[in-house]
Amino acid sequence: MAAEADGLLKRVLVPILLPEKCYDQFFVQWDLLHVPCLKILLSKGLGLGIVAGSLLVKLPQVFKILGAKSAEGLSLQSVMLELVALTGTMVYSIVNNFPFSSWGEALFLMLQTVTICFLVLHYRGQTVKGVAFLVCYALVLLILLSPLTPLAVITILQASNMPSVVVGKLLQAATNYRNGHTGQLSAITVLLLFGGSLARIFTSIQETGDPLMAGTFVVSSLCNGLIAAQLLFYWNVKAPHKKKKE
């Protein structure tokens, strides 16, 4: 019975949370304070937590737009640039065969960001443009993931993430400053993005060892922190209601 339980535990933990050598270190040698394996366990746990949390990160933003039937306060350029950064991270990670726990949230955040892009266009009365955008984005994604795209192009796309993130977040910050409020920005989404990008610095270093990935999340954390600070500063400021034209 004990052997069956041990086998079940091993199947659950290896390789999802631990490599086999760390499982043996913890549960065969009972060295529960083995620092390298503890780092791996922490990184894997954080990574999977971020991926799971990403399923819901931008849904509050989507629901807030749908509930208000307005995307006021959201910068379309900022959302588009964020989509470029997410796409670059996802494609770069897939091509380099990084563990899903180190980048999986990019996939789910990408799907939610595409939805937000469409909603912004839709509520601006540009639904046809929104549909065209969805089709064009799907085609670009297929091309990037196909063997036709050289690795050098994918690397350049990932390297462009830093300026994309910085410019995108600064555009949103400028929109908030100009409006004097944060409009339909979701506090839950902003704060979760900030926390997730901070945690990703550690998991990127631990799981990929890729300085380009880690550097992207450092920059992302600083920019998300700026938007979070604005959100707190404008917390009690409400967007003025626009009078409908008769």
C-alpha cells in the first residue's frame, strides 16, 4: 500500500512540480531543505499559479467593458502594443521549447487581450474593423508559428517586447493623466498583472535562464506598477457621464 501511495505521489509531482532527482531528494533521502530543489519547487508552483490565475486576470476588464457598454478610458494603442508583447513572449517560448509553466499565461492573456481589442473597436462603432482585426491577427499568428518564420525574426519580436511594453503602458498612463481618471480600467486586472509580472522575474530566471525573458518582465513590472499607482491615485475619481445626443 505504501509503495502504491508513493508511486501515485511521484506521478502527481514528477515532472509537473519536481524533476525526478528532486523527488528522490525530498521523499527518498528526506532532505527537505535542499535549496536548489526548493527553488525549483517554488518556481514551478509560482509559474503554474500564474498560469492558472491568468485564466481570470483580464475577465474583470472584459466584464467591466460589457457592463458599461463602453471602453472609455482605455487606450487602443496601448492594448494593441500589449498584444504584440504577449504574442512575442508566447511564440518565442514555444519555438525555444520552454516549459509551459514559464510562459503559459501569455497564451490566456493573449486571448483575453484580443477580446478587449475587439470590444474597444466595437464600442467605438467600428465592429467591421474589429472582425477584420481578429482575422488578420489569426493569420499573423499562424505564420509566426509556422516553419516559414526564421528563428531570428522570432528573437527580434521578443526583443521588441521591451519597447512595446514601455510605449504601450506610457500611452495608457498618458490617457489616464489627460482624462483625470482611469475610466473603465479594472483595478483587479491591473493589480493582478502587476503581481504576476513581479513573480515572473523569478520564474523566468529559474526555469529558462533567458536574460531576454527576465529583462522583459522587469520592464513589465515597472510599467504595470506605474498604472497601478495611477489607479490608486485616481481611486475616488469617476469618469463623467456623457450626455446622449437626442
